[in-house]
Amino acid sequence: MKPLHSLLCALPMAALLACSPSPGKNDAETLPAAESQARDGLVAGFPANLQAIGTEPFWGVKVEGDALTWTTPEMMDAPRRLQATRSSDADGMHLLGEDAGVPFRLDVRSEACSDSMSDHEYPFTVSFVLGGETLKGCAFDQASPPAPQ
């Protein structure tokens, strides 16, 4: 009786599985690129979380998904929180938005970078434009920061 009971319980499950698309290598091909990248936390090979830094003047932008936190030495106690939209093209990844009606743009390129103050090598070059000001710097994946020198 037990084998028959097990078989009767397994049949509905087998029927459900037969109706479901099977996961496999073709899933990534059937998903739109943006959906597939969002699922992996990446946009065109860029990590979801980055730390961008710049010197002369000192500044930083912490990227967590589509949320940015911009800091300078003058506003360490009150960093500006920005909401962006990600996109990518042949030039790299771009995070665009507005802060109180002022447009901003963080461009990230997969290009080696060295800041002007240390011997650290960073995997990304960045440009942060807010209003009429353009800040240049470097960036790294927060999951694998550069080793201390």
C-alpha cells in the first residue's frame, strides 16, 4: 500500500513539473538583457554596489543599486542621497537623475585608475557631473575593496 500511496502523491507533482518551463541555459537568452542583469545585480558587467572617490577636491559617491550617497568633507554629517536610473552602452555604465531639479550623472568606465594621492589601483574610472561641476575619480566594487598599502 505504501508504494502505491507514494506514487499517487508523486503524480500531481510530476504533472506540475511537466507544465513548467525547465530552467536551463536558455533562460538567460529568453530574458531581456536588462532583466537578466538586474537579476544578477549587474549592469553590463558592473557591480551593483560601487564606491567612487576623488581627490582635489575630495569627494565620494557610494552606489547601492540605484541609490547614491554623495559626500564631501564639508557635508560628512549630512550626505546627499540621490536616486538614479542605470543604463549602459559601449562607453560604460551611467547613473542619471536629478537632485532638486539639478541634473546629475555618474559615468563609470571599466578602465584602470589611480588616484593622485596613493599607489592604489582601482578597476574603474568615474566622472561625476552635478549641475555645472564635473568631478573625476576612481571606483571599486564594495565587495572587493583595494588592499591597504
